[in-house]
Amino acid sequence: MLDLTAALTRLKQDHLYRRRRISESATGVHINMDGRELLSFCSNDYLGLANHPEVVKAMRDGADYWGAGSGASHLVNGHSAAHHALEEELAAFTARPRALLFSTGYMANMGVIAALCGRGDYVFEDRLNHASLLDGGLLSQARLQRFAHGDANALNKKLAERDSGEMLVVTDGVFSMDGDIAPLPELAAKAKQHNAWLMVDDAHGFGVLGANGGGCVEHFGLGMDEVPILIGTLGKAFGTFGAFVAGSEEMIEYLIQKARPYIYTTALPPAVAEATRASLKLLQEDQWRREKLQTLIKQFRKGASELGLQLMNSDTPIQPLLIGDNDKAMAMSDALLKQGILISAIRPPTVPEGTARLRVTFSAQHREVDVDQLLTVLESVA
Ligand SMILES: *Cc1c(COP(=O)(O)O)cnc(C)c1O
């Protein structure tokens, strides 16, 4: 039997022990946590919609009408007109024939990969893909092949080596711990050349990239022909909860029939779908939120490089500072916290060994003085 005490002690010794902080205020940039007021740079609420009055009102009105829960899975009788309307709006937003809601992004990724691939098939994944994409590959029991990060030629080589079976290429759109964007046009070309599906999980691109917030496919101008399987999550820039897959009529119909994490789980509360309908509208209309983010990102990158901090290759609101050692990253995060700044240290196994980092993220709600304050504090602890 696993010695849990020893295993936990080892995690502490390796500076890999994780603790939860208790938040006592709504999602936002100024929060109360563990009894203190903090300036936060670690939320994925990039557009500041999680606590937007119109989104909150839509959820409240939705709960008044629909009640608190959906009561059943989608295939039993949990699929409401609110879910259905949101799916139609997400299909229009992504310019795909249909979209399908999942309860979480984790489940969408597990569900899609395992529905499309099985024993004897091949799943090709970028080395830095999100854990849920890797777990989807494992769940499918297909042969899982990882290719060098963002390297279409490395992918091409692996694609050329396979002998039989279906092939699915899977990548993050914007990499969640690095902030860089996958080379989608090149990956799409290689996938097409080998008659493989391409699946893009754009959890961190939707709302942030593209003139209308359509994410990395809008950024690159790619349609369903290039990216037949497009995943979005609703808990990040959308500010609510849940996820969706957008694709062809047949793709969505097949997932409804086959994706077990879709079939065997309770549908999202309809009120969450109503809130997301409100946030989808704001996400598309409020161009200023994307522009504001770009201003903050430029200000931060300029200031951080003047301080000699190690930025990563990112133009997105995910602006990690590479630290290296786990204990050093933890010490910096703690020192920032003492000065009222909340930034989480990201350690292995979330990121590769020796690349612990401070994952700084920006929200359209931050002000330029907030970034100034962040830079001042970083200078004092670096
Ligand atoms: C957050 C995230 C997910 C998981 O989405 P949830 O809705 O939080 O389960 C999946 N993929 C990526 C790239 C993510 O960043």
C-alpha cells in the first residue's frame, strides 16, 4: 500500500507540495484572500467578464426561470432551450455548422479524442499540450505520439512513420503555461497532407485573439477545412463555466452518440448557459477589452525586459517569467505575496523539469498603474 505520509513529505522536500488559498471575494483583479487584500495577476478571466453585471444578471434571471440545476444529462431531459440557443450562437460565432456544449473543457477533450480514436489509431500531440489533451489520448487507448513543441516538421516526420489506423493531431491554440500560439497553418497543412484530423483546443485564445475574439483560427484566418475540430472553454475569457466543440454537422452528431463524457454526465445548469450567452455578446462587441490587454502586455514586456527578467515568447495575456528552480519560483511567489501581489508559481509536472515559472496573466480590468505596481514589486524581489 502506498505510504501517503512519506509521499506527501517527499512533495514538500521537492517544493512540489500544493496548497489551496481561500478566496473571499468575487473574481477580479483586486481580491481578498486568506484575509488580505491582493492585486491579482493569476486569473484566466482575461476580459474581466466573470463578474460583469450583465453576465451576472443573465445568470440570476436564468436561475429565476430555470432553477439552479439542469436535473439530468443532455440525452435524458437536461438539454434546455438555453443550452440549445447557446450552441447555435457558438456555431455562428465560430463560423461552423454546429457546436456542442460540454460540462468542462477537461471532459470535452477526453470525450472528443476517445470518441474519434481507439486501439490501433494514432494521436499526435504537442509536447506542451494541456493535461486534459494528454489524458484524452491515454483514455482513447490509441498510440500516443508526442512531437516537439510547435514543430510542424517534427509532426510531419511522425505522421509519415505511421502505418495504419486513424490519425488525430491535437494541439493547444495558445499554450496555457507559455502563452505562445501554435503554428496552426503549418500544422493544418501537414495534417491535411497525411489525411489526419486536426483538433485545436483554444481555451486561452477565444476572446483574446482575432478581431472579433474568435481566437487563433480567426487570428490565422483558418476555416473548418483546416481545423475540423475546434474546442473552446467557457471558464476563461468567457468568464463562466463549461466548454464547447465546434465542427461539422456529422462531427457533432457523432459526438452526441459516442462521447462518453458528454453522455454520462449532468448538463450544465441552464443559468450558466444564459450567463454565457450574455458573455459571448460582450466578448464579441467589446473590442476595447482586447485593445486594453495589448496595451498592458506591451507595458509589462517593456518594463520586465528593462529589469532583466526572463520573458517568454508570448504576445498573449499569458506572460510567464521563467525562473527555473522550483524553490526559487516559490520563494519569489511568496515574496510577491508579502507585498500584496498574487502570482502563482507553476512547477513540474505542470511544466517541464527546470522550467518553474511565475505565470503572470493580465485582465482587461487591470489598469496601467497596476502594471506599474507589479513592476516595482518585481524589481524589489528579483
Ligand atoms: C483550462 C483548460 C482546459 C480545461 O478546461 P476546464 O473547462 O477548466 O475543464 C482545457 N484545455 C486547456 C488548454 C486549458 O487551459
